[in-house]
Amino acid sequence: MRSRDRFFVRALVLCTMMALAAKGTAAPTALEPFFGDYEGEAVSENAGEVRKRDLRVKIAATGKGFTVNWISVTRRPDGTLKRKEYSIDFLPTKRKNIFRSGERKDMFGNAVPLDPMEGDPYVWARVHEDTLTVFALHVLEDGGYEMQTYVRERIPEGLSLKYSRIRDGEILGTVTGTLLEVR
């Protein structure tokens, strides 16, 4: 093989390796418009009671997928604050723009699959046009279900949020709000 031919073969192999490496670590492009930090205020309605919540959300690429981190702070009538923080990793599936939740870590740091029959939620996400929706299905102790749905739609200022919590077909609560992108 001539020196020039070896050069082209090496260049082709190098370009192929770079493309495969980039493909293995790149987050899905449908998600890129959602990546960022957001914060804002929302109104929650639960059993006829209306409360304001402060929200903060971060959506970021991680490895082959993405992570959604969010914090919700509710002001109680007595003036105390109730703070909840969540973080879920998502990985691509064979279906376009549908993602499964990553595995959880056990007490030794090992990855173990989520098991809805043991009380873990079954969580997945989808991207459709300008909307990222996260679904969390819980199988209850009595065999019933609870479904939580987080609909985050891209708007010029950031994201709009519509959350609902349904148990056995009954709406238990909703949250609506606007999250501004933090630069």
C-alpha cells in the first residue's frame, strides 16, 4: 500500500472513530432547546386549597441522555417552608424522542433497576415539538395507581409548566406556572 493510500485509510478510520465517540456521548438534539436553568413561581391547587410555589428546574445533557433536576418550595399558611428536591436521569430508547428513567443506586452505590411493584415509580419522558413531558406512574399498596405528569413547554421567556396528580382517575392536584430562563 502506498504512503498516500495509508494516509487516507488512517484519516478515514480516525474520522469514523471521532464520529462514533461523538454519537455515544451526545445528547439527543430534540432536547437541546430545553437545556438550561429556569426559575419562577407557580400556583398549586390541592383539595380546593391554593398555594404559591417557588420553582427551580435544571435540564442538562448527561452522557447519552439528560437529567432533570427540580426544586419546589411551598409556603405553608403558618409561614414555614416545605422544600422538595428531585433529580432524574433519562436515557434514550429505541423509540424516537422517548426516554426511560435511569436506574437508582443502592446503599453500596450499585445501579439497580426501578421496581414499580416495590414502590418505585415507573418514570419516562417524551419530547413532542416544543414540549417535554415527564410521566411518573406509581403502583399503590392496594394495587391502584397514581400518575404524575409534568408538561414543560418552551415559550419565549423559558418554560410553561402544567403538572397534574391523578389517583385512580381522580384529580388530586394541579400546578401551573411560568419558569424564566436564568442566564
